[in-house]
Amino acid sequence: RHHVISLADFTPAEYNTVLQTAASFQEVLSRRTKKVPTLQGQVVANLFFEPSTRTRSSFELAAKRLSADTLNFAASTSSMTKGETILDTAKTYLAMGTDIMVIRHKEAGVPNAIAQEMDRLGVRVSVLNAGDGQHEHPSQALLDLFTICTLIDRDRPNIEMLAGKKIAIVGDILHSRVARSNIWSLIASGAQVHLAAPPTLLPKLFAEYIYSEKTDILNGQLFLHWQLEPALQDADFVMTLRLQKERMTAHLLPSLREYHQLFGITRQKLQLCNSNVKVLHPGPVNRGVEISSDLMDDPEFSLIQSQVTSGVAVRMALLYLIGSGKT
Ligand code: CP
């Protein structure tokens, strides 16, 4: 694999390669030096056309831990403010010798368009999608998978561990590229995936399934709910999602108090779940909206900080596998 744009066609073997490579980098990160020379001389450019805290910083740190040189770009302080196009920006970074472009954009399809342009030019530049519009966020889903699997077995994470587990994905599914990538990886793992959202925050196609009373799809692995409770019942993991207010028109934005009452994850609602349930959130979090503030900070239930920590090892694995042409 040359680019990572989507998890739709990832195979179980590829997931396991990423998980096991990330586990070995997690071990490297626990050492005092924390660095390996693997990508020495390579250039990783973080081209972020949309804001980010954890994805951009952890890709940068991951590249540095692999001894690559890093370039950081933010659209707001770039020559795009003078009218330069996205493709010309990418070609400018290509001309500086970039080997891997990590791309985030508010429009779905931009990383793929840049990858196609690089292929058309016949250059060996890889593109990693760091989140494109409502489409996908592959590295987030891979770090979520790694966080869950390493909780089960820290040294030998593999995707088969999740077969039969019940995983609830709750909240603003409509706007969530994180949910879309997670659906691919979790379905590939054999897990039972339950989506719960208000009707306005589910993609239209999913809402039509619920109207037709066909709430289980994809061979009974994906379940759709307009209420939270059936999704939480006996769940092993709960992934809660941010309400993406910046992508909503005013008529779509729910009352935050009502949303928290109906779909916010609290200690009390977790009593419906398996007693060992853990809660994930990709961040950034609207505290007290999609998850109660106390639960978010409770290490007995919350994996939110572990997800951020996992992000560095998983992104090292992606950069290494792409950079050394081993996927
Ligand atoms: N989860 C995630 O993508 O966070 P950032 O927007 O801070 O990168």
C-alpha cells in the first residue's frame, strides 16, 4: 500500500501489521532515548488545511521519533491566503523533497485528489489522510483499535480479539469521519457495532433503514438506534463522539442540555453496560455535553488519555510502514 486514504479496503492482515508494529514502537517509546533512525533523511510534511491539536502534533512527534525531518503547514499562515491552490501547495512541498504528506482538509476527497496527482506525476510520495471532511480519519480509527486491543493484551494486539465484542458508537454520526473509519475496522474485527444517534444526526441512508424497521445491517454486525439504551445494554466499549457544531447549520444543532440528557454518557447510564466497560472519545471533547466531565477524567472508565498516547505509536507505525514501503 502506497497511500492510506480510507480503511474500507484494509485487510485483517494489514490491521494486524499496524497493531503489531505500533506495539513494538510503544516499547521504543518506553525507553529513555525514545528514538529510532528508521526514517532518517526522509521528509514528512504535515499539510493541515483545517485545525487540529492531537493529530498534527502526534504525527509530528511520530515522525521525529523515527528521525525524519518534519515540515508543518497551516493554511491560515500560508500562501493560500494569497490565492495559491491546494494542488500547487502540495507540489511546492513535493519540490522541497517531501516523501510523505499527511493531509487534513474540511472537504472529503482532498487527500485522495492529492494522492492521485502525485501518482499522475509518477513520484514516490505517499499521502496519509489525517481527516477529510465527513469522509474518514483512518489513523484515529487505528489508534482507537490499538487502544482497545492493547488493553486486552499489551504485547500482542490483534484485530481478532474484538470478535463478538459489543461496541457502541454514540452521538454525531452524521458529521463523524471517525465513526466512518471505525465502522470499517470494527466490522473487519468481527465486533458487533451499535450506532446510537438522534434521527437528525444519522446519515440519511441509516435513518431510512430505521424507518423501514431494518435496524441490523451488514450481516447483523451493524445495528442502528435512535435511543441510547439499546446500544449501551451489555456494551464492552462505548465510543462517544463530539457534536461538530462547526459543521452544523443552526436548525441541526440540538439543545445541548437535552442532548446530554438523551445521549450524553454518564456513570449512571454506564450501569447498563458490561461491568468492565470503557469509554473512548477521539477529542476534542465538549465537556458535559457528549460525556459528563467527571467520567471523562475517571481513569477507571475513560480511555481518552490512552487514545492520545497510543496515537504517537500508531502514527509511527503508519509512517514507518509507508516510508519503508512495507505495507
Ligand atoms: N481526534 C482528532 O482528530 O483531534 P484533532 O482535531 O485535535 O486532531
